[in-house]
Amino acid sequence: MNLKLISLVLLSVILFISCQQQTKPAVKYIPEVERLLSQMTLEEKVGQMTQVTLDVITKGDNIYSSYEPLQLDTAILNDVLINYHVGSVLNTANNKARTVEKWNEVIGTIQKTARKNTRLGIPVLYGIDAIHGATYTSGATMFPQQIAMAATWNPELVRQAAAITAYEVRASSIHWNFSPVLDLGIDPRWPRMWETFGEDPYLCTQLGEQMIKGYQGDSLGGVNQVAACLKHFLGYSAAASGKDRTPAYLSEMALREYHLPAFKKAVEAGAASVMINSGIINGESVHGSKKLITDLLKNELGFEGLVVTDWYDIENLHTRDKIASSNKEAVKLAINAGIDMAMVPYLYGRYCDDLVELVQEGEVSMDRIDDAVRRILNVKYQLGLFNQNGDNCHNYPKFGSSVFEKVAYTAASEAITLLKNDDDLLPLQPKTRLLVCGPNANSMRTLNGGWTYSWQGEKTDEFAQEYNTILEAIQAKFGMERVRFVPGVEYKMDGSYWEETNVDIASAVKAAKQCDVIILCLGENSYTEKPGDLHDLAISTNQAELAKQLSATGKPVVLVLNEGRPRIISSFANQMGAIIQTYLSGNYAGDALADILAGDVNPSGKLPYTYPMFSNSLAVYNHKPSEESKTAEGMYDYGGGFYPQFEFGHGLSYTTFEYSQLKVSTREFTLTDTVNVWVRVKNTGNRVGKEVVQLYSSDLYASVTPDIKRLRRFKKVELQPGEEVTMVFGLTARDLAFVDATGKWISEPGDFELQIGDKKIQISLKSEGN
């Protein structure tokens, strides 16, 4: 085939894909909304674009805190809703969870004031960060955090958990959930990695879509549904420093091939809202980027929902990023960039006054205001808010029920990942004498992580006393008389999340003499966002020393990692007999772990990220060939290359699985063909087990350097001992496409290698007519 013909084929592919992209936003025109919009004053429209935090409208000494017991301040509430026409409220008060009854009372009063006492009776849209259950409602079902849900590799389980979360959020009279996070977990230094579905774009896309379906159901108007909010558009997790809300430097290729697909799929799935990246990309603050918010999100992707800022982020354009000389200029930049609603969250009067003045001065057009308000009112209308004053918790009898708790337990048991099991140390024998050690052994806070009953999760132990810590679950499973607890190291609970106290390694070493096996629970305390920034990815010096000295006793050690991101353990990992990753698996993590240790549950979790071995070697699994090379040309061996502690997709079982008969429907295919891929999977062990069948592709040669491999399909399957099944996956040329140097998706003719397990096969994409 000549070069000219190849060029024509590639051009046709580019043009085809480009034609599929929408060029203008597809905002719905709802008659009732349009009639309301036509009656609104400028001030009322600007108010709808404003969101305040709950502390602002409650009784207290200032706008940043509230008295307890919590009470709304009628005068301030009237000022917010009647004088400034504010359209949205978020968050809890005093950074603390509330009962469903209290939520019903507070939000019911807010809605009654908005509906009855304002000129147009527009209801308030209340939002909350319910990211792994109704996180600010006491008694709610807490699921594993997103990174742990990703480790289940079970889309249906993700959908179920999201549907239950929506039910319990609605029981709390809340209709808007700031979830899911669709950022990629590509850098373990980043403190929000555990809020993601991991490092792979395809896994994130599939699980994100199911979470949206769980939240929103078939219709936003359903009594069990909430509006989803995609976070954080776009490239938030790629900060060059690894620290939260710091600059990223991303090519158009990287943005479109890795970071955009999950958001694109979520928009297609009907997500109601999007929250914007708090950071900076290539020197441009995302909250002020018309290119990303309007041109890409609204116009190209055709997003018709509402776009909301993150906390205080319009002001940050002035105070932090220094691209606006005043708060008023910051408002102008953000609204003109495409922001529809500002999470102010405190100084609502200043924001509203600034925006009204900007419109009057011609700096912000009325068309831009109407577009924003239309999007906001559409969501309110679709949620049915105009037809109700609030939800009643008594209409949600399954709230916190055993049925929901069972799903949370199942999720935890499928998430927990067995990374190492030398000499079949696990499962443990029933009469094994155990020593439980480590700072994560007896804390519900560490099992749940941040965004649990409070922002940093520091109030978790207050609300989760009825659930079992790892220690309590092991004691219940193996018997109090066979379990001894000597922490060795503890967290300083009234200090920063990384501070440790009561370091007494000698006592733990002494206690080890009286046990058969040591269960060593290490990891991190709870944190999120900026407070979780760190300077050293290695696990703490105290914890590493505890591990080394315990292993030196000669007793087998089961290392239980309870962490939101993979901390470096290479200095002692080889000395551990078994290693288990629990992630942040919620209130049932302790029970699920104990059942896995005892062999009552066969672990089936798989890593949703690459577990690094070294702090300076943080490449993801889909790295480039130049990052794979372990030697340099010539006489030198630099010892570089890809050396993870554990690879993406890794996870052991108490049984074994064998792959065979990998075959394809055709070795050569064209742009319009579907290639079916078959493989046989057999449980060759003596236990029932669940296996995640993972299909990868490798583009052997391309016009831009290809990734080593990419996840293309996966399926979790349960097999009885000796059972064998045939799995089939379908692939098209679009599935094997990549973004070229011009920023366009392209399906390029060439050879590809497909891999499932230890089996590989090659296929070739041919141009039409060749």
C-alpha cells in the first residue's frame, strides 16, 4: 500500500471522528423554565448562580462556625434567599455529620423559605460530598472509597453502591451529590488519589458510568435519585509537584487520550453537573479557561448541565493565582469562561454585587447569565424540586438497613487485595495465636479515610463505634484469648494526620515471642485535599522500623496495608510473609479482612494502580517503551526501567486460574470490523474463586510512540473448583485508536498484540481495499 493511500485513509478516520463531535451546547429548553426565566430580574438570576455553605445561614459567632445544637438563623436566611436570591446551599455545619431527622428539619426550613417567602418561589438546590455513602449523615451506609471500589473491578457493584448512596442522600433531603471523581489516580503523591478509580482511563470510564447510573437512575425525577457531579474537569490529578491544587503541564495528546474519555462518557450518560478543576494547566487557571469550560466541555462534548466551581475557586483567581487584579475581575473571568454557579462559599453579597455590576457595565453579557441560569433551573426542574418542599426520612425505610450493609460488606470483601502470600501463609489456621500490631489496627478513622462524617475523617470514631476495627474483627473471628494487641506505634489523633506517638517497638517485639503469626497493620491516617500533601512517599520511619524488627523475630508477618495511596514499603516488603491491601474500604473493612484472613472469603481484589517500589520511579502501567528499558545501549547499565513493587491489575487468590485457547475471529480487520476475542478460563484449585479477566492490547509500531500496553476490556467471573468458561470480548478499530500529535483521535493501520493472562495473539488493522 503506498504512502498516499495510507494518508488518505488516516485523513478519513480523523474527519469521521471530528464530524461526530458536537460544535455547540445542547441545552434543553423546558417551557416551564423559560417562562420563569422571562420573569426574573438580573438580581434574581445572579442569585441563582450563587452557592453558600450551611455555616453562613446558621446561628453562630461568625459565618465560619455554628452553635450546637444546630439552628438556622432566620434573619440571615432571609437575607440570603430573599434579598440576594441565592439558589444553592452546600455542605454541613461545623464540619460534622447530622441525623436524617436533623437534615430533614434544616433543609425543609430552607426549602419552605425559598418556596413561600421569595417572589418567584424557586427552590434551593442543596449539594453535598457523599462520595462513599451519605458521608455527612450519621447512621448511613459507608461504602469503600472509590479507589477500593475500583479494586473490585465490579461495575455492577459500583452501580449498586451508588444507588444506595442516592437513596440515603435523598432520605437526608439532599438532591445533589458532588460525585463521582473521574480524575485519574496516576500519581501516589497526590492526596486525592484514593478518591479516584485508579490510573487506567478505561477502568475509570466504565466504573464512572455505572456510578452515574446508580445516582441518577433512569430519571432525575425519581424519589430515590440525585444529580451527579463529575469531578474535577479536567486534568486535576496531574500536578507536576504531586501536591493538591498546584500546576500541571499537559499536552493536548495527554489531555484527550487519558484524562478526557471518562468525562466524555459521563456526559453521554447524562450527568447533570460538572465541577471544575481547582488547579492550573499549562499556566492557565482552569476556572478562568474558556477553552476548557466552554469550548471543550460545553461546545465540543455538548454538555447541557450546570457547571459549578470548587470551594472558593473564583476568589482564588485573584488571591492565589494572581491572574485577576480584584475579586470583581475574577468573577468576570470565571463567568465568561463558562462557570454557571459559584461555590462562593461565604461572602455571597460581594459576589452577587460584583456580578450584577459586571452585567450592567457590559463586561458580562445577559446571554451568558441566561445560559447559566437556564442550566441551573433545568436541573432543579428535572429533579422535581418545584413540586416538593423536601423529602421525609420516614419515606426511606431502608436507610442504614441490613440489606444495604450487606452490599457494603460485599464491596469491602471484593476490594481487599492479596498482593503476596509466600508458602501459603494465608488463610490462617483457626487456632493460630495472633499478635496484632500497628497504628491502623484499632481505628475506624483509618479504615474509612477522609470525607467520612467530617471533611478530614477525624470524627469517624465518634460516629462508627458500632462497627469493628481490624483488631475487633480479628478478635471476634479468632477469639479474644488467641489475639493480643500491642500497637508499637500509634497516630497522634489530635495532631496532623502524619504525626505518630507512643512509639514502643520493643514491647511489640517482646509480645511476638508468645504468638504464631503477626498481623501488622500499617499505612496512613485519614486526610484529603491540601492537608494530605506530603514530602516523602515512603511509609513512616517508625512504621518501617516496626516492620523490620518484628520480621527479625522469625515469626511470620502478615502485612496489612490500610492506606489511601501506595506508600513505599520496599525496604521491608521482602521480609513480609504475606501482604494485603485494604485501601479505605469503609465500616465493614475490618470484618471483611478478618474473613479473608480466616479463609471464609477468598480474596478477589486487583490493584487499580501501579504500586511503586521507589519514590523516584512512579511510572504508570501504560508507560512508554523508553520508560520500560532497563539497560542503555553500549557498555552501561543504568538500572532504570519499570520496576514496580506490584503491577496494575495484580491480585492473588486462594485458588488458581489457568488461561488457554486464546483466539480471535480474524487476524486481519478493517475500520468497520469487530474482532471477537475468546479465551478459556479454568479454576484449577480447590476453592471457589472470582477472577478478573483482563484484555490488554499493545500497538507494536505507531506514528507517535505507543504505550507499552492498554487495558481494553475486563470481566469479573466466579468459578467453582474445576469449572471452566469461555469469555468473549469484542474490539473495533476505535478501541485501538490513539490521539496523534495534532490532538485528533486516529485508528492507524498496523499490528497489535492482544494479551489475556499469560496468553498472547497478534492481529492487524488493514486499510480498506488492501
